[in-house]
Amino acid sequence: MTSALDDPTLERHFKGHRDTITSVDFNCNMKQIATGSMDSCLMIWNLKPQMRAYRFVGHKDAVTSVQFSPSGHLVASASRDKTVRLWVPSVKGESTAFRAHTGTVRSVSFSGDGQTLVTASDDKTLKVWTVHRQKFLFSLNQHINWVRCAKFSPDGRLIVSASDDKSIKIWDKTSQECIHSFYEHGGCVNYVDFHPSGTCIAAACTDNTVKVWDIRTNKLLQHYQVHSGVVNGLSFHPSGNYLITASNDSTMKILDLLEGRLLYTLHGHQGPVTCVTFSRTGDYFASGGSDEQTVAILEQRLTLTEDKLKECIDNQHQINLQLHRREPDLQPRD
């Protein structure tokens, strides 16, 4: 997104999963998108129209999280079957699996150098592993309820985690200690990630809010109340100037972090939007959901959107007018 005037437009959509999409990620080469689903499958969608999608079968229960490695040569997936798999995103779909936790694995994420994985689980722990041979390194154990999400900071020195215990914790990877806990949320935290600068984090929550904290001062920077449903996921634009969010209210919102305001509301899905992510360059974003079609058969839609053209958004003008009259609550909280 080069400027606030470049409106998003729907580029393509894909259908193929048999149940709700839970996670989506772009390959850095911009030739593939990976999705995980409650149907226990991982799919690799090739962005060239003439190439078919790959359906990878191996997990024995719902796939909860997928991520490409920074190089794009591997895809990691986490599952309710308590395992993590590493896949080669080619037609053969070769994978190695390892038993990662004693409960559902909710999240898997690569470090920036691609050498390490962090996993988060319903067993209330985070675990850190080597990518090579999937060697277990250590556990982080201070959460007292399910851990929904864990991410490395851009420099790999910190880990952030979000839990159903209504806390967000920042961990030092070297000392393996929790260096700060945020207890700001009125609800549980579904998703959390680092700003590209590594100085801030954003959290998506079940109380319909999105919050941005400065982890240097541990102060709340911004508080957005723009959704009317649970916020399931979010993604920072690589520039660090925008944040996109996905919600059960069937919308995505693009937030302008510099001006602290809602920029766009996107109505790409018929039902809850479960996940969203920007591409590595920021030219595209993809979202997944559980879209019910007219035949009352649950079908899935993955919408790939280019942010440099225009989409017809029914109530865009009304939203813009409302924004001029009423800004979101952005007051810092001590």
C-alpha cells in the first residue's frame, strides 16, 4: 500500500477446502499460498492460473496454523493431532512429523533466519525447536491456560505469546524468561504479532478490540474498537504503517497506524473471517474464512486482494463520513 488513495480490489478467490480455513500464508516467491483447515488438510495454491493446487494429507485432525519458512522451501503446519509437520511445497508433498505437545498445537512460527520454530499449545506451554532434525530446545511455561499464538521478534531475540489466560507475555529467547506480561484485555487473546520494527506488538481479542503496545515502555499506544465481533487475526504491512484485521463480523479492516484511524472496511466473506496476512512485499493480502453458500453446503473461500486498485465497497462513503465525525478511541493508557 503505497498511499492512502490506493483502494483494495478483489483479485482472485480459491475454493477447495471442505471445512473452515484456519490459517493462510504467502510464499516469499509470490508463486504460492498455503492454507490450513479444519478438514485436516494443508493446501498449496499456485498463483499461476494454469497450475493446480496441491492437497497435502498427513495430519489426523484439524490444521490450526501454517507458515512458509523465510526461504520458501518449507511449510510448517500445526494440528489438533498434537503434531507439527514440515512439508516441501512441491507436487510430492513430502513431510516429516514430530509430536510437539501433549495438547492441540495452536500455532507454529519460524524465526527470521529460518533456523528455529516456536510452537504454542493447549497444554499451556510454548516450545522452541530447531528446524534441522526438529530437535527440542526448551519450553516456556508461565501461562495458566491454552496458548493460542506465539511469534518471534524480527531479530529473533524475543518471543511473544497470547493465551486464554487473558495475558500476553514477552519472553527473552536467550534467558528463557518472561520479561513482561500485559493483562490489558477484557477477553481472551486470539492472535498476536510483532511490528516489523520489533518495537511494538498488536493483539486481536475476543472482546472485539485490537490493541497496539510499545514493548520498550510497556505502554498501550492504540486501542481500536472497529469490529462488532471477535477479532481472529491480524497482520502488519511490511512498511509498518498499516494493520489488517479479520473478524467474526465477516469483515476485514485496514487500520492506518500513523494516523490512528480506520482506513477501509472490506466485505470479502459471507461468514466469519478467520485469518488474514499481507504478502512479504505488501502488494497483496489473503484471507480465509468459512463462507456459507446458497445451497447450505459449507464451502470455503480464500480471497486474494491487490491493494493498488479499487474495490466497490457498498458503504465506503458512509464509513469515511463517519470517520471524520468520530475517531476510534486511541487514548494511551498508563
